[in-house]
Amino acid sequence: IRREVEKKRRFLPLRKLVAQAPDVLTSICPCWMASPLSVSQLLDADRRYFDFVLFDEASQILPEDAVPTILRGAKVVVAGDRNQLPPTTFFSAGDDDDDGNEAEELLASEGFESLLDLMNSFLPPWPLEWHYRSRDESLIAFSNHYIYQDRLVTFPGPKTVPAVSHVLVQQELGRDGEEESSSAEVRGVVDLILNHATQRPTETLGVIAMGIKHARRVEAALDQALEKRPDLEEFFDINRPDRFFVKNLERVQGDERDAVILTIGYGKDRAGKLPF
């Protein structure tokens, strides 16, 4: 380790360094933070490196991705929320509904959406029931009642202006290509964004779209609108990504902003029906 610290170039790859001095490295740095993929790439699977392996946001981790990390620890702690979105398998190949191999023995993780679901099948959960992240109680009230059965302990905030509001956008009927992204709603969202940047420039803003096509259309329409609003350049500075974002639903896990616009985006087809 000392030799590597003194080097100016030609450093030993971290995987080889860990293999040569695992006990020293874990003594110097007893707490490591890495993704499951990084663990597989950096640590050989021939030993247990850690006393505890802690998974955060385990509802977002596939069981098969977690196994290599579990093997490198003596005990495992899994934390997460089963009511959050499971990890997406959009780009996975194969058909999960294929029943042609019923005679084959199923894997232990077969049928579980996430590591958290797998662990809940044989370990009793310890639920955390305090919610402290919403500055206004109304932000969590709906979820607390309909999803958590009013179990969460919440904290009332100062009543100034309503924390949740609904903006109805009237769609133009008889148009094609509106099913995944309503043009009228795109324009309405851009107006809300510009209004926020003008009247509340000190507050951060996030825009969440239900689908990626709608998110991209909002971004494109906003870029076009900003060509006529150079006065708002500072708010949308790309070097300040913590101030503003537009993301589809699958990409917003853990993001926090002062204000959030949730845009549904889905519109009616030429026949006046929503495509569900």
C-alpha cells in the first residue's frame, strides 16, 4: 500500500491491489460504498471482505445483481420500500411468461421483482413509520392514507399556500399522435416552467413526465421557448444541474426539489379515447 501511495504513475489496478492486501485496505477504509456492479468488478469472490453489507433502496435492485455483493459479506442488511417502483426490466431479453419449461427447477430468485421482495419472503420486516421529508403534510397525505393505511407519523407544516395544486389542460381533439404526449400539455408545462423561473428564481424545480417521449418533447419545447427568454439563462444554466431537471418517471428516484411539476402527458386519440 505504501509503495502504491508513493508512485507517480503506473499504478497497480485496484482489483489487483485489493487481492494482494484486502485486510489492510479494509482496515484503512472500513466503510466502502459501491454499486453491485462495482463490487463484482473490484473484489474477487474468493473471500468475505466485510462484516456487514448494507443495501439501500433495495426495491430498485434485482436479486441476481445483489448476490455477488452478498457473497462478499458475513451479514446483510436490506433497506427499502416495497411501495416504490421496482427496477425496470424494459431492456431485458426473453419472455418471463414462457411456460414451456415447467419441468425445469425454478431458481430461488425466480418471480421476485427486487431484492427487497426476495428478502421479505423469509425474513420479518422492521417498518420505519416516521415521515419527515415533506415540508407540508399534504404532500404525503394521499400516500399515507391509501398506500400506508395511515401508519406514517407525519408533521404538519405552516399553512401558507396550498402545497398541491391541479392544472387542467384542454386537449385539442381530432389530432393524431397525441396518445403518448399531448401537445397542449407540453405547451402548458413549458408555461408553468417559465412562470416558475420568472417569479421564483431562487427555488429549484423538477419536471417529472410519465413517459420518456413526453419528457423529450417538453425539453425540446422548453429549449425553443428559451431562445426568446435570454433573461432566464442563469436559472437553466447546465452547470447547475441541481437547480432544474426534466426526467421521465423511472429516472427520478431520490431527487428532491423545492417545487415539482408532475405531467401525465397522455392524450386522447382521434376517436376521443385514452389508450390504456
